Amino acid sequence: MLITHKPMKRYLIFAGLLLAACAANAQDYLKGTVNEVGTNQRLSNVFIKDVNNKKITLVDKDGKFEIQSTLGHTLIFDSPGYVSDTLFIVDNRPLKVEMRPLGIILKDVTITSTRSPTFNPREEYPEVYTKSKVAIFSPSTWFSREGKNARRLKKFFTTEERERYIDQVYTRTYVSSLVPLKGADLQVFMAMYRPSYEYVRSNTGPSLAVYINDSYQKYKALPPDQRKMPSLTSN
């Protein structure tokens, strides 16, 4: 009797294709860490966006991240208080990204806000708001990795929207019209006495002007070595 091995061959071919598909899928995800340049301090809540496929993620509390991306794509790293960084992917090795605090370069260039006033996360990333919802009778929405990431992104977007609102009111032009500061000195002053979102929402016009003038009197009373950018903390 002639015994054939076709079923076994088909099984091996199927298994090979499955492994290849898994390997290809794994390569679509890039991992890495984000540090402050010149230090070992890991940064968290850094927003990462793949310009090509529009995928987004946040760096976790340990400074680690994973994002769906691949060779030839461009990633943008953005975090409040740091210079945005752009990285072109040339291989699949784990990435080590270093971000430079804005305060380091104040003496060399004038920094303006990098936040886009047209930023609308609900229109740009509607899937984040959909996946962030928790259903009472669906435990998977409470504990799934995808749901947790979506809720972190939603919280991040809320903070960004508030910071952009402050930027629209607390501008360099407005502040410099009230205090005799320019360049890096103005930048440091504005960072040191940046008002909260809640304050700006409740105090505009004359009230905000009074706050800025009172803050300037406090700024003048400080020794020169204490007039510096606030320390950046990783949340």
C-alpha cells in the first residue's frame, strides 16, 4: 500500500504561514524607552504619533512604550516642557529616545508654544473616546489593555485641551505688554507664574492683568539665581 504524506505537508505549510504571519505582525510593533537627555530620568506621558499610519500611544509610568509602526515610518514625540522630537524608523530594534528640556535652550533661541490651536482630539481620534468607555455589564472594557490605554489618552487629551486654552489667553504678547521683560527672561517668568486652567476660566481681562502684575513684583523680589525654569517632573 502506498502511503502519502500530503495531509502532513499541508499542515506544515499552514503552520509555516501562520508563524510567518505572526512574525510579520510582531514586526509591526516597535518598542522603546524615553529619557531626558543627559540624565537617566525616564519620562512618562510622552505622546507618540506615527505620521504615516496615524497610530498613537503614550509612554507609560516607567518610560516605556509600544506603538504599531514599521520601517520607513516617522514618529513624533511630544511632551510639555520638552522639545518635540522626530524619528525616522530605519530598523526594528528597540528605540531609545532622548528629549531635551526647553529650559536648556532658552539662552540660544526663543521658544514659542508648539501646541496647535486647531487641535481637536474628538475629531482626530474618535476611536480613543469610543474605546475609553466602560460598560457596566462588560468587564472586558474595565480591564482590557486597549481600554486602559484609551482612557490614558483621553485624560492626556483633556490636559492638552486645557493647556491650549491657557495658551490662547496667557500669550507672550499680552504678558509683555504688562511687564518689562523680553526674550528668555520673559519665557522664564511666564513659566514660573503660569496660571492654572481653573484660574484662567474664572479670571480674564482686568483680573488676569492684576495677577500678572502681582506675579512680576514677586519675580523682582527673587534673587537672580532663583529666577529659573520650574523643574520638570514626570507624572
